[in-house]
Amino acid sequence: MGSEHVSTRLLRVCVPFVASCLLASGCSMARLGYENLPTLAAWRADSYLALNADQRALASRRMESLHAWHRRTQLDDYQAFLQEVQRRVAAGDVDEAQIRAWRVAAFERWKPIAEQVAPMAAEVAGTLAPAQLVRMREEIDRDNDKMRREWMPPGRADRIETRTKRYIERAELFLGSLTTEQKQFARRIASEAPDTEDVWFAQRLGRQQDLLDLLERIRVERPDDATATRWMREHLMRYAQVRDGPDRVGAESSLAAGDAMGAAMLARATPKQRQHLQRKLQEWIDIVQSLKPAQTASTPAAAPPTVTATR
């Protein structure tokens, strides 16, 4: 019910097809976003790098290819994953260990995408000019300044308030409106939690620097296609892991705290909130089903299990 996301926004435009769809407010919006994602992703890359006409055309072609592959090969798995979550929630078989397992499984689903992205990203990277990498650094810095203001206010009281709001919004996405008691619980957890935002932000900065260093290396050394792809693949695969460094232990603790928070919130959920979660999961299953290519979309999504919540 909660975990920290570790990635740079540039790479996010290449791969979060379903993740963005699942957070949409309705199936029609999700379908529109997914079907137009190659265009949106190319636009986002352009905003970071000011691509020239040839680079823009190359990026667009590669995004279209990636999108077609993803739609053809990944959505069945996403649907099955959501259905398994739905079954376990209905059975009341969810604890902290299970939430951690789901988080790990979600990260694992990044790996086949990284395999597909690596040669495409390496190809585009080989065309970049120094000025484009400077622009990318400036755009990243601008994004980081905004995130720092929104997530990491300087005062302790403001930090707790921001964290509490984030916890409540995350829980309400899954459970619907929280009770006063549940909101008070979220506030207590937020006030007792260490400043994990600093750890998460350090991971973010480190990954961004890793990416910039890799792009500069490709630009300067001009490796052959196979080598550039291997470097890019190795870099992308690390997005499914906590980044090594002095903040690694803190980052892992932050993820574990998110798992514990999710389990605790679910344990406190009312029958009505559990029913809300079942409906939300079914909505996401239906969205994924609707996004499949026509030839694979004929199999109906599983009906939502009967909820027998007793808590």
C-alpha cells in the first residue's frame, strides 16, 4: 500500500505505461493516455534534451516500437498480477511480508522493459551533443528544486504535515475516505518516522548523476552499438534495486517502513473500505484488459471475488 519509487523522470517517460494508467481517474482517460504515450514520451524527452528533427524522429520511432511490444507482451502479466492481489485481499491474506513481496514483484517487472529500452536509449544517447546534456542537467535541477520544495519543507512541523498528507492520500487511493481514527494513526506514524525523504532524495540524485555520467561516457567514447547497449542495460537494471552507497541502508529501511504502513492501514480498514479496495482493483483490471490488443482482449477479466471482511 505504499513504496518509494526510485527513477529519474527522463527514463520514466519510456516505461511507466500501465503505472500511469492505473492512477487515472477513469478507463477512458487511461486508454487515451496509454494509446498516446509514445507521443507524450517523445515530447517529454524533447523537453529535456531539445532534440533536433532527426533525433525527434528516431525517438518517436523507437517509442512506437517499445509501445507495441509492451502492449503485445506485458499486459496479460499485469492483469494476472492484479487479479492475484485482488484474490489475496478478498481472502484477508495480506500482511507486511506479502506487501513486500508485491513490491519486489513489481520491481521485477521492470527488467524485461529495461531489456527493450536499453538498445533504443543507447541509440539516441549516441546522437546527443554537449549542449543537450547541459540542458538535461538544467531540467533535472529544476525538477529537483520543485520536488524539494513540495516534499521536504525545512521545518520539522511542516515536514510532518507534508508526510501525513502524503500518507493519507496514498491510503485513500486504495481505501477511499479514511476515518478520523485512521487519519490520526497516519499522523502518528508520520511524526514518529525518520526523515526518509532525505534518503529517498539522495537515491534520486545519485541515479540522475549515474545517468548523466553514462550519457557523457557514450558521447565521449563513442562505443560500438553492442557496448553502448550493454552499458545502458546495466544502468537500467539497477533501477529495480536500491542504489549502492552510504544511504542504501536508510533507503531499504524506508521501503520496509512503507510496507509496514500499508499492512497496518489495511489491518485497520473497515468492511466498506475493503469493498472499496476490491472495486478499485477490479477497475484497474478492467483498464488493463481494455488496453490489450484486440486479438488478446477477448478473454474476460475475472469477476471480483466476494468480499467477506470481518474486521
